[in-house]
Amino acid sequence: MKLTLILTVCCVLQSFSKNLEGQTITLKVQDTEIAKVLSAIEKQGSFRFLYNSRLKDLRNKVNATFNDADISLVLETLFSGTDLTFKRLENNLIAIRSEDPEEQDNRITGKITDEAGEPLPGVSVSVKGTSRGTTTDAGGNFTLVVPNNAVLVVSIVGYIDQEINVGNQSSFNIKMVQTQKKLDEVVVIGYGTAAKRDLTGSITKISGREVADKPNTNPLASVQGKVAGVSVVNSGQPGQEPDIRIRGTISRSQTKPLYVVDGLLNDNINFLNPADIESIEVLKDPSSLAIFGVRGANGVIIITTKRAKTGQLAINFSSTVGFKSIVDKVKLTDASQFKTLYDEQRLNQGQQPYNNFGLYNGNSNWVDLISQNGFMTNNNISVSGGTDKNKFYMGMGYIREDGVIKHERLEKILLSFNDELRVNKFVKFGFSFNGYRAQLPDGQGRSFSGAVIATPIVEPFNTQKGYYNRLPDEIGGPQIANPLMIVEETRGTNLENEYRAVGSVFGEINFLRNFTLRANYYGDFGFNNQRRYTPLINTFAADFNTVALQSGFNNTQVFQKENRFFKLQQEYLLTYKNKFGDHGITATGGFTTYFNNYNETNGQVRQVAGGNPIPRNKRFWYLDNFFGDPTTKVTAISPGNDVFGNRLPLQWEQATVSMLFRALYNYQGKYLLNFSFRRDGSSDISEANRYQNFVAVGAAWEISREDFMSNQNIFDYLKLKSSWGILGNQNTQIHYPFYPLLSSGVSAVFGNNIVPAYVPSFLADENLKWETVTSTEVGVEFAVLRNRLSMEVNYFHKVTDNLLTNYPGLAGQKPGITNAGEILNKGIEASASWSDKLSNGFGYTISGNITTLNNKVKQLYQEGFEIIDGPSRTTAGFPIGYFFGYIHDGLYQSFADKLNSPNAAALGDYGPGDIKFKDINGDNVIDEKDRTMIGNPTPDFIYGFSLGANYKGFDFNIDFQGVYGNEIFRSWGNGASFAVFNYRSDRLDRWNGEGTSNWEPILNDQRAINRQNSTYMIEDGSYIRIRNIQLGYNFSNSLLSRIHIKSLRVFLNGQNVKTFKRNSGFTPEFGGSAISFGVDGGSYPIPAIYSAGVNLSF
């Protein structure tokens, strides 16, 4: 696989090199201007010309015929009798100039720096009124051939544009002056772009550089702690998406925002290479989101990939290698401690001490035994080139990420390329393509949930018997398989691959100076397959002195699955942009459709009973393998059930058709008005409400542009803004909620025929419609102290109406789904940044953000209705997914204490050492009426802050991130009625006599009172983490230019270096669904990752 990637890259580079040399010209022209002949030669694709279009001899007309002629001969013939001469430069670039003294070009050089004298790379330097231009290198240097009396236009985002008369100068030192920070930068919004200062909402832009060198296969994992209002809960498992929530949880169905990659609306970005990302924009406010209609309510993340830049040929290579390890391990009892606690538990339960400890002499730390220091690497190469006519970019990447469980590995190969052709100044076309192949981690046995509860007294492997040891029958043996055995014996038995092809084409026409018509066509095609083999695994049971097959692995099986999906999107957009007098307007109208389709085929077969097992050889891991029993073959296996208990479908499709409009208006650049509208029609919803409208309006006042602000010296920039809108949410837990699946009913007899009857499996409201979110934002942006300190503060208020709610069937009625419910999310988000550079060249940056979150379910179907998901509940008057149970009020220390406390007999037998619960309603009885909210998984606030510095080529950054005020529900280590598991080390402080403990209860799993959901299981979810540390060095341009290298940077990076937390699990981060999150089930750790990398450009 890797060899194929290397050979492909070499072939591409070799082909690219061949195209730059040895090309000939075949051409026939009659009475044609020389300039047009040069254009015709450029279209043949081998050569590019650099010249001043105003040279008079270019208008001379010529007659010529060339057959496989050398370019030098062609130009000498064309220029015969004129003052034109030429010179061949690198990369088949040919400079043309005139010998006429009045038209001669000059070669100029220069260096561009910032206000502190530091070089600025990437600055555009062009000749005004022409297409001639270049950009500065890493050292801020540039070289350009210009005509006499030329005017240079120097520009870069974040700095004031300059126009410089060349005159007789040949060398320039240009100092750029910063604009008002990022206010003038262009951001990507829905169906277009706009200057950030012209918008009335909240959009945060993140540079692709901030995610490209971080050790995350999913680039959005690197956004954690970077953006106000955005909660990112990461998973340490390779290939897992982070749980992202923008400004709270707005629905009971889904939390994921909409992703838009180069215009394509999507629900994941697995196909995207982090190295190909140019920028990420996070849209949060109603004026930005309403244009996305039924898909905008959860927020939108827009990702723009890299494109070639005009006048540059660039080859970029980057490579990162590193390793990961578990840093916060759970604290469990060892073998000696376990034996002590287990014997004590048996005595408390009226049993004799365990008499088989002599058979088990192990002291196994199962977490250590199944874990590893995982290796990871990310390697990328890209080639790009651009002219005034054509821009081409191609990138290839290979990513390998090992998990922290042995033999767990994710591998990705990624390909991307795009091309844009400008036919003339009015017409351009382009296309893009992303290809992706992934070999997913082996999913069998790759979990820590068993390792944290398996007893430590068992040695993993019995060398005398030659088998893995089984856990004791009385201590978890039937419930938990030997964790190391599962990891080793199922190695390589799950083969799962993903293939993805994502592409687009567009055409754009500019006409009547102010109009742009653009058509976009997108496609996303996925082809995935899986083959899973269940082997036979024998274990030795010391307590029975027998060898037997492990439960669940006592016959061989094969599961095979293939699925495919495609998403098709088309857009037709007309944009009008004009400025007349003090008025500026940009208006966009469009029509778009979206079609989504999924098909899956799967099946499972077992070996013939008493026959030969299916071989452990992947060439037999198919449904038809000659060893399987045809009578056991099962197909169309559903991955689960929906909210009504119906099997989830393996085939579905949906479509939307939409009309949209947006207008951005400003008066004198200081009074701003934004308006957007979208009308969505969906195939999923009832005909009565198939079309729904979504609208938003925003207004802003840039006070700092007012005349009365000219004499003050406090604010460099000050802007008040507000927006309001109605957003839509079409995400549900079932497809086509208005069209119930049919289920078997009562059969009827007609003559001799028994005719089955089918009835709807649930009742659908005939007026069912999508959820709507009424969103309001009010905010202020300002910059002070010569723009060194900038800050933005926003208040948001979102109310979700028409909540799609499924309700149970009562009194023999069918369950149903209807619009009933309301959720409120509100909060304040603030972000600030201080940036400065000292006179000695030392630059530093301090930035941070904080967001408060307040979530409350206002209404839900009808009074008393609750949604229950394990320990999580959703009830009117409380936060969504809150934890419900009893309040731990100490332990019963004696029988006298029991008699003097409220009666808890409703919870079963109890006595000294058991948990005492608080009598909430004061009736002197402990029963289910005393349960209440015991925890909230939504934090009070989330935050992040960063420190950065740079000096003479060195750069250093450290990021911190955290949450405060949320609770975690620990669902492991609480004892169980059906099995004995390992103990948390906290259980060493258990109650074992009056006054010995008032928190950890007695060791007695027969006391059900101690297993009731209560604050005993609740842990503090607040934490602060050193999210990322990076030290880099950029080599000087003077050194690199000698070896023909444009830039070279090396860096060291540490991620998740230290987490300061209070919970007992591996991590304080636990995502989940909209109605159940923050639950610790012995989850996967968030590892520390240490890496080193290099970025190289030619």
C-alpha cells in the first residue's frame, strides 16, 4: 500500500518534470496579432509568458506555420522585425521585453517586513493594471520584472494595501502597516464569501496551519478550546469523530453540526486530509445560519481546501511521527487487596471465605496487559502551480494511527486535486476531487470496559496447559472473558475498509459588470465493506480443571457486510454586487437540490454443528465459504431498533429542494444590514408541511467610523451587532417520521384463505413538521491599544419549538410521534486576543475564550412525560439528559442510626454500612418520590486560552482547555447483583465498622440499596488540560536559498500532556447522544501524544 503511494508520487513528479522540458510547438496562424499567438501557445500547456501587455509590437500581425518547432525558433520568427526579445527562465517561464528604450522593463527586487521589521511571507506584489505579479518568499523577498513608470500594488490580508511608484528605483524596502486585526479578512459564508466587518453575526475563522501540524486524523479534534461557543468532546479511539455541540444541545435527536466542504453539505469529513485544509469557519449566529434552512439549527462548520496561487509553482512536503500513551490510568485493587475485599464481602453476605484462591496466583493489571504505546505518522506531499489562466493543486497523504490497545490500527490513503481554468475575464470553470481509502481498526475486543472490572488474581496465560486462563466462575468468569485473550485471539479477524470519492465541477460567468452566475454540481460516493470472523477460543478453567470453549467463541462464524451511499447536490446561484455612492450591496439568490441514498447488504453464517470449523483464513471469510451451515445463514441483519422498537432500515433515501436569498447591505461602511431567507421542501415530512420557510435579519453599527469618534484615542474599532432568525432541524431518529412502517396485525379469513393484516407501527401526526429554533444574538466587538487588544462578547438565546417527540402507547393504543416540546439554550460567550511585537523582534500573543451554557427543557409532550435513557432523563423544567436518582446523605453507622432515620424499606433490605438517602419530600419515608436531579452533564462554562511567542525563527505555543460545573455518572465499579468484579481502589476505604467511613458503603452486593442511582455514582466533571505544546524553528531564507529550498520548519509537539481532573475514570470527557451524555462506562482513554515533524517547501 505504502509502496504504491510512493510510486504514484514519483510518477506524478516525473510526469510534471517532463512537461517542463523538451516541448515543441505545432501551430499555423494567419494575420494574427503576436499577443494572440502567444496565448495560443500557452493553451498548448507547455509554456508561460511574462510580458507587459502594453508593448506596441505585440499588436503586430504575423503569418507563420510551425511543425514540432523548438520554442526558441518560434519566438525568433515571431519577433523578427520587431523590438521584442525573450529570455527563458525556470519552469518553462519565458520573459518577453522590448529593446525600445521607451518600453524596456526593469528587474526590481525588494524585501517586505511588518512594523517590527520581521519579514512577511506570502505578500502579493503586482503591477497595477496588469496581470503581472509575484509573492514574497519565507524571508519576505521578491523579484519582479516591471515596465518603466510602473506602479506596484502590495497587499496581504491583515495589512493596509500600498501603491508604490517604481520610478528609477531597482531595490525596495517596504514596511506593511496592520489593518484592524482580522476585521478586513474575507470569510466563507453559506453560498459565498464576505468581508468579516460587513457581517452582523458571529463567525470564527481558523487557519489550516493550526490543524495541519497537530496529531489528529480528524482536524476538528484540534479545534477543541479554540472557538467560543463550541464544545468539542474528543475520543481517544482511532477514527472516532468528536462530539461537537455549538451553543448547547438544541434537540433530543441529534447534536452534530452541518459540515460544508468546498460547498458540499455533509455529515462527516472522514475523507478530508488535514494537510489540505486552507481554513475552517464556524458559523454560530442566526444571520449566518438561516441560509442553510432545515440543516442550520445545530450550527455550521465550513471547510475550505487549498488552491494554487497565481504565479507560483510550489512543492510541499510534510511529515510527522510520534507515539501515544495512557497518562491517567484508573486506580484499581491489586490481587492482594482484591482477596482481602472479596473475602470481607463474602463474610458480610453470610458466606465463607473463597476457598479457591490457592488456584490463582496472578497479579494482573489488565489495563497494562492489553495496552501499548501506539505509533502514529502523517505524511503528505502536494504540488501546485498557477497562472492567470489556470490553477492546479494536487495532494497525497498517508496516515497511520495506532490505538492504545494492542493491534489496533487505522490507516488512511488520501488523494486530492483541483483545477480552475479561466477562459477569459468573464468565464471560468473548475473541478475538484477527493479520494479516500481507509483500513479501519479491528473492532473485536478493542475496549477497556472489561479490563477495568476483571479480577486481577488470574494469570493471563497458563504456560503448562498452553491455554489462556478463564476467570473464576464465581468472580466474573461467565460475564467477562480474559481481556488479553480477547485482544490476542481476535487479532486480525475484523477486516473493514472504507472507500470514498467526493468531487465537484462548477462553471461561472461574470456579466454586466456586477452580476455573477455560477452553477455547482457535487457528488459524494461511498463504498464500504466488512468481513468479521469469530474464531474458536479454548480456555483453561482452574476452578474446574477443564479446558472448554469460551462463551461467545464456541463456534466459528462469518459476518459479511457491504454498503454504498451517494449524495448528489446541485446549485444555481446568481450574485449581484455593486457600490454606488455611500451604498454597498451584495445580493445572492439561488436554487439547490440535495439527494441522499444508502443501501446495505449483510449476512451471517455459522459452521455446521459438529462439523469442521470455518478456517481462520481470510479467503474463507465470506457467506458462501463451503464450511458454513446454509440453514444458519441470516441476511438483512439490522444494526438495532428505532425509538418504536422497529428494526432500523438498511435502505433509505431522502431529498430536499430549496430556494434561497441573501442580501448584505452597508451604508458608508458603518451601518450594516444582513437579510437571508430559505424555503426548503423535504421528502421526509408530511405533505401539509412539506415546505417550510426560514428567515433571519441582522443589523450592526460600526461606531468607530463615526465622525464623533475621530477625536478619541481609546477605541481603534467598535461595533455593535444584533441578529434574529428562525432556523430548522430535520434530524430525527427515524427516516420518514410521517410514514410509519407496517407491522403484522390480526389476520382475517376470507373463504379458505387466511389473509394477514398490516397496521402502522406507530401513529404519526398528520400536521407533523420539522423542529424550528428561534435564535437571537446581541454582541459587541472592539479593539483598543492600537489594535493590540481585540475582544468580542455575544449573548445568545435559542428556543427550540415543535420538538419532534415520540410517546409510548397507553391503554392498548399505538405509540406515536408528534410536535410537542420546547428547549431553551442561552449563554454568553467572550473571546479576547492580545498581540504585540517588541523592538528587539520578540513577538507574543495571548488569547482566550469562555462560554456560559444554560440549558432547560421548557415543555415536553405533556405534564409528567419523561424520556429515560439509563441514568439520564429528559423532563420539563430540567436540563436535557440530566442525571436522576437519590442524594447520598452518609452511611447508616448502626442499627440505632437506622431506626432514627427515615424508613427506606421500599428499597429492600438495608442496615449498618449501607448508603443513607436524603428525604427530599420530608415524609419520613425513602422511596422513589425522593429521587431528584443529582447531576447535569452540561457544563456551566467551557473555556480555552493560549500563549504564543516567536523570536528569530523560533516559535512556541501552549494551549489550555477545560470545562467547569458539569457532572459525570460513573456506571462501573459500583458493584453488581449478578457477578463479582474488581474493585476501585476507593473501596479500600469502605465501611467496615461504626465510624470507619461515611461515604464508601459496606462490601455487600446483596444490598440493592447501594446500587440505586445516586450521588454516590456522581463525579465532578470539571477539568483543565494542557491541550497542546509546540516548539518550532524556521530556518533562515539566506541559508535555504543556497540549496534551492523555499522554506523549512521543524517542530516538536505534545498533546494532552496533563489533565487536572477529579473523576476516577481514564478521562473526564464523555460524549454521547442528545439525551444521554457524560456517562463513564469504563471508556476509552484520551492518550498523551508526543510527535516531531518537518514542513518543507520548494
